[in-house]
Amino acid sequence: MNILVFIKQVPDTNEVKIDPVTKTLIREGVPSIINPDDKNALEEAIRIKEEYGAKVIVITMGPPQAETALREALAMGSDEAYLLTDRVFAGADTYATAKTLANMAKKFDYDIIFCGRQAIDGDTAQVGPQLAEQLNIPQVTYVKEVKIEGDTLIVKRALEDGYEVIKVKMPVLLTAIKELNTPRYPSIKGIFEAYREKEVKIVTAADLGVDPQEVGLKGSPTKVISTTTPETQRAGEIFTGNVKECVQNLVQRLVEKYVI
């Protein structure tokens, strides 16, 4: 069994800042992490590997520094890692991203593809489903539990008020949510092997054989015009005195402001 896991390196959202001039994310000096939902996807792939036997292949598209995310994935237990990096890929929207990833997926004989539900820097939840469409395979999103029976997966898909059980044959694409599992920490042995013994293979647009006009910014039918952060202006008022007086003043202010 071969399992492909597509991950993304994203800025730590607690540190994200927006350039006031360019209206884009300031990434320099900002810590980067594996997208949380992608980490759940990776953990489930490794769990299946340990329980049923499988090869786990982790793939990401991004700048050269995204190699650190792949090294972490290898340290957790992945078998192979591929970094799709090329200036041609830059500026891709979800459609162009999925198209590039699909071209990479086609190079493998896979049974399951795992993606995270969505990335915390974009929150679109579109790449996984679009990738499945590009590959013409079934998909199950918002996955909270996976069981394998032969060539069939028994999947619990989370809903707002419960869940539904879906039976689907492989090959299939699944998008993971945080309720699926708790990602492991890499072991010392895993870290050593990831940085000393395992290779991160670089893949360019030429390696994929893609048309530069159909990927990256040129192949994106949507464009981001600007990005802004909400401005908050909160004026506080401090009450002094004993507790009874403070409560009375607070109630009075609430009545004046909200007519409660």
C-alpha cells in the first residue's frame, strides 16, 4: 500500500503580520510550522503504515525553506519526501496548486492520498477536493476516523450535528481534521535519520513536465487583490472603589450602552 500525504509549511499564525504597503504576509523572521490539519493527515498515514503496512510518501510545494517541514515529516516516520520548488510555481491559487500536485501524484501508484482539511494561512479548504477532481478519484472530507477492510475504507465524516459513515474503495483522497488523532512527536532516532540518512528530493517544473502557463500565477484563474488585518479600537474604563460600588457603576454603564 502506498500513501501520499500532501503538507504545507505555513507561518505560525500567532506571529503573522501584514505589510502595510504591499498588503502581503511578512514571512521574514516569522516562525514556520507544518499546517496543523496536515499534521493530523500525516499522523494517520503513519498509523496506517504501522498497523497495516504501507509506504508513506510526503510531498509539499513551496520555497526551498519548506524542506524543514519535510524533514520533520521524515522524523515522524515518513519514508520518502519530495519538495516541489520552482519560481514557476509561485503565486499559485488553489486551482493551480491542485493541478501541480496532481501532476506529482500521477508519478506514483497510490492507494490513499491524505491532505489536511484546510491551511491556516488561507482557510479555503479547496486544494484537497480540487486535487481529487484533477485525479478523478473519490474524496471524503472532514475525516474523523478511518478503518481499512481489504480494498475498502470505512470512514467517519464529521458533520455539524454528528457524523456519517462512508464506505469507499481505494484509491481515494481524504482530508483530515484535528479530531482524527493526536500527532506524535519525532523521536531522537527519527530526527537523526531525517537529517543524516534520508533525502529530500527536489522536483522542478521541468521534472513534472508542466506547461509554465498553466501553473503558478500565470495558471491561476483567481488573484488576491489585497490582504488586510482588522483594526481594533477598544477603549476601556476602570472603576474604583469597593466591590459594591464597582458593580453598581458597571451595571449602570451597561444599561446606558445596551439598554438592558
